[in-house]
Amino acid sequence: MIASLEQSQQHRRDVLRLLLWITFIGGCLFSVVNTIRGLWWLAGLEIVYGLFSLALIRIIRTTTYIQIWTLAYLIPFFSIMMYALYIPNTSSSTFVWVLTIPVLSYLLLGRKVGFWSSLVFVVAGIVIYHFRFMTGNFPLNVATTLNITLSSIAMMSFAHIYERNREMNEERLLELAGTDRLTGLANRMKLVESFARLSALASRNQVPLAVALVDLDFFKMINDKYGHGVGDEALCHSAELLRSKTRTTDMLARVGGEEFALIMLSATRSDAVGHLEEIRKLFHKSPIWVGSQKVPVTFSAGVAELNADGVDLDTLLSKADGRLYQAKRSGRDRVISVDDVQAAVE
């Protein structure tokens, strides 16, 4: 998921880099043209801004502050457009550049910042255009106003709809990337992300956090005896039972073939054991049926606690995994939260 977000940022870097090259070349060309026309201030701004764009190309390749540098580029760029539109002896065709503002804003800044950037500069462009180019011909003025206003609204609307749909599609893809296709539970990637969030929350609020690994018993035998279709049914059935007992503050994920992980916020090891025992009893009451034959499904589980058993997810999962296999060796269908040595001492 993080990689997907980085890829999205890289896309914006690539677009911005191309735009910077265009700005550099355009700034050089327009500065020459406007020097010939006697528009010294505009020509000076264009050549300086073109050189600034050239320098910015190297910066945006590696900077972590891409949004700040994008704003540092776009705000002067749009402001120069307004100035070029305002000063005497410029052509009304300069307004064409104003219509690129919504596209550039939404593409480089996203929907929220892009909206406000577009609104401010497009409205400013329309006001300046009316101040500079309106004549005494009332019907022509009305037609001109309608043309530039509706075209500006259309460009903003199209850019807004496109960016909103792009964000929704990106969120959906990220959600799918973090979801196990068979059971609909989160997968290991989403588990890692959720642990970072929940462990930070536990530390900040000074509450315990437990991690459990749950593994279905004799799952290979179910697959071999009844087929993979029934095996998949057993996995989905088990996922639903686990999900039905998972609190909204917790995180449930499928991390292997028949293995599930559960992160429980505000839960000690003993709290987690009590919770898993309730789920284990629910499994006993809820077998799956193959035709008229009842097929029991049970699980073994191991539990670890944040700080007491480790501070990172890999360590906690390793601890829980060791206790899970201790539960398997002890006869299955049980929950263990302490190591063999600790159990002997107690």
C-alpha cells in the first residue's frame, strides 16, 4: 500500500518535471518575443521564472517536500499569467493560459488544494479579463462573459470530476491490495500497516495490546478428504466466525493458508486468551456441513503481548507462532499465551 502511494507521488513528479521543461522553454521564447514588443517587465519575469523552473527540475527528483515545491512553482506561474493578462499591449488570447489552471492545479495538487487554487486564480483571471478587454458593445460583452465564464466552469468541473474519480479508484485499488481475495479479510500487508497505527495508539494512551495467531486444526485433512472446495468453505466459515467476534478497534487478517492474525487493542495476554476461548467455543457450536455430514472445525492459537514479548510486529508474531505450535503439540484446540519454561515455573 505504501508502495502504491509512492508510485502515485512519482507520477506527480514526472508530470511536474515535464511541465518545468515546458515552462523553461516557453519562458525563454516568450521573453524574447516580449522584449521585442517592449514589454520589459514581463520579459524579465518570464526569463527569471524560466531559469527558476530549470533549477527546480533537479530539486523535485529527490525532495520529500513535493507539495511545497509544487506550490512554490504554481503560485508564481499563475501570478505571472494574471500579470500578463493585466498589463497594456497584451493580447486577449493570453486568457487561454488561464483555462489551464484547473487542469494543472488538480493534477499536481489534488482535489482539495486544487479546487481552491483553481477558484482563486480562475476568478481573478475572469475579473482581469473583463477589466482589460470589455468594450462598449453590450451584446458582445454579454457573449464574451458567457463564453469565458462557462468555459472556465467547464474546465474546473471536468478537472474536479476527474480527480475525484481518480482518488476513488486509487482508494479502491489500495483497499483491494490490502484484502485477502478468498475471505475478504485484511492481508499481511494491511496487517503491518494496522499494527503500526494500533501500537502507536497503545503507546500513546498507555494501554496494552495483544497479538494472536490462529491456525485451523487438521485443515490439510479436510482438504484431502473433502476437496479444496470444502477447504475454501472452511476458511470462509472460520473467517466469518472470527470476524463476528472481532471488535471494531481490533484488526483481523488472514496471513497464511489456514492461519489468521488478530491484533487486540486494550487487551493483555490474559484478556486475549479469554476472548479467544469464547471464539473457540463458538467454533465448537458452528461446524460446517458437507451434504448431511457434519465436519467440525477447531483451531489452535498463540498469544503475545506488546512490550512484554516484543515491540515490533515480527517479534510478536514469532512469539505467538511459537506458542501456537506449542498448542498444536499439546493436543490442538487450545490457546496458549506463555512459553513452556514460563508455564513450568508458574
